[in-house]
Amino acid sequence: MKIVIVGSGISGLATAYSILQTDATADLTILEAGQRVGGIISTRSENGCVIEEGPDSFLTTKPWALDLCRSLNLENQILQTNESNRRAFIALQGQLQPLPEGFMLLAPTKFYPFLDSKILSAGGKIMGLLEAFKPPSDAVIDETLKSFALRRFGQEMFEKIVQPMVGGIYTGDPEKLSALATVPQFVEMERKYGSIGRAMLNKSLVKSSDSGARYSAFVTLNAGLKTLTDALADSIGRARIKFACPVQELLQIGQQWKLKTRNGNDFDADIVVLATPAKASSSILHTIDPELSAAFASVEHSSSVVLNMLFNTDDIGHPLDGFGFVVPELERRSIIACSFSSTKFKGRAPHNKVLMRAFLGGILHPDVFVYSDGDLIQSTLRDLRHYLKITNYPQNVWIRRWPNAMPQYNVGHLQLVERIKDGFARRERLIWAGSALTGVGIPDCVRAGFEAAEQVRKLTEARKEPVVVA
Ligand SMILES: Cc1cc2nc3c(=O)[nH]c(=O)nc-3n(C[C@H](O)[C@H](O)[C@H](O)COP(=O)(O)OP(=O)(O)OC[C@H]3O[C@@H](n4cnc5c(N)ncnc54)[C@H](O)[C@@H]3O)c2cc1C
């Protein structure tokens, strides 16, 4: 059976790799619009630096990406975060305040570090701690992240911690993001234990003493995440990947699929896997299934810009004794977050240099694409100087714009996912994998790829089953 996968981001590559693991001779082609594999995963190696223009690490608590690295024999290249300085900061009034030890995304797990923290006022801390005594909501509804956080923790904790921490991951608007789709573990804690505070007392739920995003669980690869997508492409076989093949339309002719590309080439397939972002999936599906196409089109996306900057260590007044910081909206700044890449991972920058990654844009700053490179550099430097006491200009700046790259799991997202899944269930031999539905992180994309491969396997095995003649 002829299998065509559209898109060579991590989702498409993981799909292809997994199919070939069980059938090395599968008739499989990947059609990629661009000139390289990896999609949003994009690493540059310049001036002695490892520059991540997209993602810089992945979670190991969701096992799929790590499993994939092991399967590709990349385990010896896995790079843990630095053991020292495993903490994150919140930017507040010109200062970087460390997240209290044991703080897990939304909620404190340790009493004294939370009380000791300078992030919240006494009133804000009391509201946060009273969460443990608040009754759970009776209504089982899909509420916004803001409504959930306000109801449980109060205004100050929402504005200073929840909005920048969770809003920052999705570069989204907490007034639209679905609590059920973005922080399901906390919604579940409220349902199961009555409150998040009481759930946190259950030690089995609290495994890490790191602050913020549990950095010990984040890893990358020595030479950057491109190592993973390059290893996948090599294992799949580069001859199977057709570059500069932007698929425009999918047609069904009898039992066969026909993929029409924008440059006039047609490809036939028995099985098609769309491993494309939601907007691209929407336009590819427009002719054969306007309803499914409209469902994909309704997934909102945010755009962002990543600025990597290389400084002399001596030009930074701040000790950079953490992995980075997030900036609450109430600070009214251009940057929404900044990672101290060379503190977070060894070998990211030469000796006596500091590499940082600043993020701008997101759903709350849709005008980010209007600005020129010069404007972006200026406003980023203005913000970084405000928090980090920077006394000089960076030696190098790398700017990468990501239009419509981050899907927004807004209220109603879970119903939308069901609608889309039903749509695919009606169309045998048409499969989807990607970040738009069931997880934006790399491990979730790998899982989506593995699941798509499993569906392909079932279809090909069904075809191979011998006809039993009575
Ligand atoms: C700035 C940024 C930082 C991030 N940081 C992290 C992080 O640190 N950790 C983490 O786990 N996740 C992170 N993410 C999320 C994660 O990187 C993405 O969700 C993931 O890489 C998406 O992979 P994908 O294969 O589904 O899609 P993509 O990477 O978008 O790949 C899709 C591919 O399809 C191709 N394509 C599109 N249309 C067509 C068409 N019509 N025909 C043929 N090909 C087509 C594209 O060219 C592309 O190669 C980040 C995302 C962004 C934007």
C-alpha cells in the first residue's frame, strides 16, 4: 500500500519512523512544503553557539520523545539541564523574583518557601493558601483558565503567576484558554481531592522540589534538537522525503487519494497522513470535506518571535542564577519570557559569553509582526536592561518569526477535538497527527505520530490478511 505523509515536522517524522520500524520496506513518501525537515524545530550552530530558534527542550515526564531518542541511539547525546540554578523567576517591577521552591505551574507544594516569597503580598499569599479550604465547584463545565485560577487562588496569584506561567506556554489569553485542555491535572485535582492544595498534600502527586516548570524533567540534545529530526530523516531515508512539495488539495478518486501540490505535481496514495498544522490541514481538506476543513480552521493560533542574543558575560549585571523568567502582562513589557540558555544547558555559548532567548508576541500582542528587526531588537534590549542590568549591546542577534505557530486550546477545544476525530473516523485511510489537537509539546507530537503509525499498521495488516476460501 502506498503511504503518503504530508509534513516533515516532528509529528510527520515520528509517524514515518514508527511505520518503518515494523515494516522497513513500506512504500512511504513524505511531502514537505519547505526545504528542510523539522518544521518548528530549528537549531543553528554559529559563533560557537547552539541556537534554538524554536523549541529548546522537551519534557521527559511524558515519555514519548525520550523513547524516540533511545530508539534512535541518541541516549548518549541527551543533555540534562544544569544541576545548579534550577529555578525560574517572575519579573516584577524591575526585579526578578524566584518562584518559591516546590511551586508547580499553578500551585505551591511547600508552605514555607511560598510564605517567604516576595512575589505576592500578604493578602495574595493568604488567598493562595485558603485555596485548600475552598469547596470544589459543583458544575462540571469547561471554564477559562482565568476563571479557574481566580476561583481557586484569587486575583493577585492569577495576575502575577498563573497568567505568565501558563499563558506563556501557550502564548495565549487566559480569558480564552480552556482550563480543562491546558491544565487538566489541576482540574482533576479539584474534582478528586476537593482542592489543589489538598491534592498537593498527597505526596505521590508531588515528585519534584524544583520551582516552576519542573526543570529536572526537561532535556535537550548536545548539539540541539535538530539532532533528533536529522536522525529521524536519516533513519527514514532522505530519498523518501520530497522537499518543495506544498500540498494544496486532497482528492478522492475511487479507493485512491490524489494529492495535488502547488507546483503542479500530483501524488497518488492508498493511505494519507496529514502531519500539518491546523491551517494547512484546513486548506488541504477543503475540497473533500468542508466540515472537517472548517473545524481545523476554527483552531485559533498565536504568532511569536524568538530573539537569541549573545552577550559578553561582563556586560550583564544580573548573576543569571536561574533558567529564565516570565513577564506578567501587568508589567506592560514587549517580551513575554526570556530563557538564560547558557545557564540552562552546558555548551550553548563560548566561555565568557551568555546566550539568551527572548520571546515576544503571543495572542495578547498580535502586532509583533508589524515591527522591523531593528524595532524588535530595541524593545527587547529595553526590557532586558530593565530586569538584567545589561550595560552593552549584544555581539550577535538571531531573529526568528513564527507566524500562527502555536495552537490555542480555547474553551470548547475538547468538543472540537471530538468533532475532528469523528470526521476522520468517517474517512478510512485518512489520518491526522500534529500539535493542534491533543498536546503542543514535542512529546505529545511524537505520541500523535506513533498513534497515526498504529492506525496505518492496522490498515496495511487488514489488507495483507489472506482471503480464506471455504
Ligand atoms: C517558538 C516556539 C517554541 C516552542 N518551544 C517548545 C519547547 O521548548 N518544548 C516543546 O516541547 N515544544 C515547544 N514548542 C511546540 C513544538 O515545537 C511544536 O508543537 C512542534 O514542533 C510541532 O511539530 P509538528 O510536526 O506538529 O508541526 P510543524 O513543526 O509545524 O511541522 C509541520 C511541517 O509541515 C510542513 N507543511 C505545512 N503545510 C504543508 C503543506 N501544505 N504541504 C506539505 N508540507 C506542509 C511545514 O513546512 C512543516 O515542516 C514550541 C513552539 C514554538 C512556536
